[in-house]
Amino acid sequence: KTNPNPGLNDVYWISNIRVNTQAVLKRAQHIQGQKICRNQWQAAWLLKGVTCIDLTTLAGDDTPSNVHRLCLKAIQPVRYDLLKKMDMHNKGVTTAAVCVYPSRVADAVMLLKNSNLPVASVATGFPAGQTPLETRLQEVRRAVADGATEIDIVINRTLALTGQWKAMFDEIRQFREACGDAHMKTILAVGELGTFTNVYKASMVAMMAGSDFIKTSTGKEAVNATYPVAIVMARAIRNYFLRTGHKVGFKPAGGIRTAQECLVWLALIKEELGNDWLSPHLFRLGASSLLADIERQIYHYVTGQYAAYNELPIA
């Protein structure tokens, strides 16, 4: 486990920051345009991607049986025979965590008790964050009490959009306390923040308030994880590290569905933050359907053909 982020009480440091939009867009275009590795290199990178996935179900019709299926998939995300042919069957390839609503935490904890997989839970009035503060804090405490060791909180977008950074800092600080020993991932809902400058400031305030990870989106906004926004957030992480010596993790989430996109995300992290961030301790992919496509590509790598629709389990 990485050490918890101690935070930094200096919100006024960010008041004069401006992000150069054109430079960010140009950099994002460059990363997307790079050649993607092939063959065994691609298969190896995709398995690395699998180990960074927070396998997620956040639907209104979640039931104990849905969660049960998700947990089994998290423990054995890629078919055993495929891993065996790649000589990876003894390497303990699992996803990074299982992510569920607070009411399903107890189910997931029970199902994963014999594995090392952490249970993550969204909290704080997910996805809008518009419930009263005391209710949001109570939700965090309840999820932790039920056994969640990672909490994905959402910021109050109103505070970010109206420039009330100190108030936002104070709220996140309270969530940090409510998390106790649990890792706190802070969702910025970047699609609702309006500008790259707001994204940068929100990233920095979230880290200053003690977030262990910053995360792009809930997956419920109209615009979710995009490469330009990721570059802004990664630069904030880098600057926070240079200022404090503390490494904060990054989690893109929402709309990441293909193996190809997974490879671009890994390349972006490697280039912007370096190899230290290429592990589940500092990089997560929030996804519900990505794993199925990665498994499809790995099947192709091993067998030389794409699976018929019924040959791979549905995630």
C-alpha cells in the first residue's frame, strides 16, 4: 500500500493558475497519434491494463447475484486456458478492485474475503453530490464500516464552478477523516467543470485535502474521461509530487470500452507520469465493459482468431 497523502493546507497557491488549452489539445493529439505496440508486447500491456481495472457495477438494478458474478470475474478476469498458453497462469492476474454502491459493499466483502482484492465503494451522494453534507459523510462512514477499503467520493461541483476552493478543500478534508484508513479517490466530474483551468484547480485542491487518487468522472456525465483532461490532471499530479514529494494516483473512468483505448491510457500515463504510476497502487481504470474487449484481444493473440460470440463469457 502507498502511504496516505498527508495533504497541504495552501489553497491560495492555485489562485493565479491558468491552463494553456491549445498546448493541452496538441499534446493529447500527439499521444493519440502514436503507434500502438503489437503481438506479445500488446498482449503484455493489455494484461497490465487488466490488473489496473476497478471492475465496476453502478446500476439501479444491482442485486447480490450481479455482484457475485462481478466478484468472480474480478478474481479470474481472463480465462485460465488463455493465461496458461501465455505462461501467465501462476502470476495472480486479477483486477485491481471491485467497485459497487454502498448498499452492495457487504455482499462484495463477503464474496472476496478469501482473495486479496479490495472493495471500493462510491459515496457522498454519487453521482451528483447534491445531498446534505452530513448525509454524504454518513454514507462514507457506513461504506467503511461495511468493509470497503477504498472510497470514491464526488466533489461538490457547485463549489468548483463558483470558485469556492477553500470550502471545497474543507469538505474533502471531512470526507478524508470519515474514510479513516480507507483509500480515498476523489471524482472531479470533469465534464461538468467547464474549463481546463477549473479541472487543474479542482485536481490540486483534491490532492491538498488528502486524496490518494484523483478520478475523472462518475461515468454518469455527458462527457467523461478524455485525453486532454487526463493530461491536465496528470500535470497537476506531477506538480503536486514536485512540491510535496507525495505520489497521488490517477483514475480515468466513464466510456472506456476498448482494448485500443486501454493501450492509449497506459501510454499517456507512462509518458506524463513515468513507470512508477504504471501499477494498481497509482493507476486505475474505472470500467464495466472494457474487460470483455481486452479478453477478446487476448483470445485473438493466443489463437490467431476472434472468438465466436458464445465462446467467451460475458462480463
